[in-house]
Amino acid sequence: MTVPSRLFADTPALGATVRQVLDTLKGRIVAGEYPLDTRLPSERQLAQDLGVARNTVREALDILEGQGMIRRRAGAGTFVAHDPAGSKASTAPVAAETGPLQLQVMRGILEPEMVRLAIVAMPPRRIEALGAALGRMEEASGDVAAFLRLEEEFHRLIAEATGNPLLIACYALVIEARRQEFRTALYRRRLGPARIAACLRRTRALFDAIAARDIETACELMRLGLVEDQKILLGEDD
């Protein structure tokens, strides 16, 4: 993912947590996860999702506003002002050229190590945020499209918990590749209630392993999830 360097220019006297929130929000905006002119989640929701205090989110938003990436409208909320079209143009061809099995290979390289690093670095607030994301997955279990997006968000939070900007950027590209039309169509055909229920059980077990700081179990559950995803892509029965 190519990001204009001016967007990530050093900001003096920032604490580590504010810097992490700032980089995370910038990354989402530049990647188009928060599209131009859309309203950002509330400070309360962002604080919950990122596992930080509201004043930390507010400080990061103040910086983003000063850099022209967002704008605040009294009584309406905070909106994205940055147009990510230029930075996304460089990554879209990569996602488009990545086949389903190539994607699985990349996920197999990243995801087990990603969860290991996250467990080492993840503070209690981020574990709480991950639990909230799991709750939203469970609530959306009857809507395949919503369920898939929330599953992506669960894994994105794990990536962000590593605190490694390069890994986070790489995983954002993985998510972009996962959103190709072939995957959406396959999952709508093959991700029925039984598979969604099984996915939720694995995700719950993964969350429990992360909360218990059980690296070995968490890595194994990540690998198991990849195996099950590959079965869906190859059209194998449960």
C-alpha cells in the first residue's frame, strides 16, 4: 500500500498510544475503509473498538482534523475529508491479480504470527474491544455479507494490536484481496448456517485463547480457520 509520506509525517510530543491510534485511523482512511464524506464512528465507539480511552481518540482526531483528513460538523459528527483514490490505485491491481489459493498462502504466512505478536502486545482494553467485535459477529450471524465484514474487522483488530505498522498495512491489503467478487459469491453460496455456527465457535475459542494469553492454542486456531476457509473455496463439504 503506497501512502503519501506527508500523511504520516512526524507529529511532535505524541504519546505511544496516541500515535498508534493516529496511525490506525490514518491507515483506515487511506485504505478506503472509511470512505470520503462518510461519518466516522463516535469517539465512544472508536475508543471501544481500539481499546483506548476516549481522550486518546479525541487527541488523534484533533491531529487528523489539523492535517485536513477529517472535518467536524457541529451536531452532525466527524466526516472523512481525505480522498484515498490515489493511494488505493496502487494496491487495487495487486488485489485483483491475487487468486484464492495465493491469498490463502499469504494468510497462512501472516495470521499465525500476527496473533502471536498481538497476544504479546495486547493490553486489556484491546482484548475488551476484540470481545465487542465478536459480539457483533454473533449478532450478524443471519446475514452472510455483514458476518464476513465483521469477521474481517475481528482479524483487523488482531493485526492492529501487534502495533507493527508494516504488518498492519500488509494485512489491510490481505483484507482488500479477500473482498474480491469471487470470494463474496462463493461464500454466499457455501457459507450456510452450519458453517457460520462452526466459524463462530472457532472465533469464540480464538478469543478465549487470546484473552488467556495462550499463544500455542491461538496460533493453532488461526491455522484451523484457514483450513476451513480453504474447504469453502474448493467447494468441499463439511
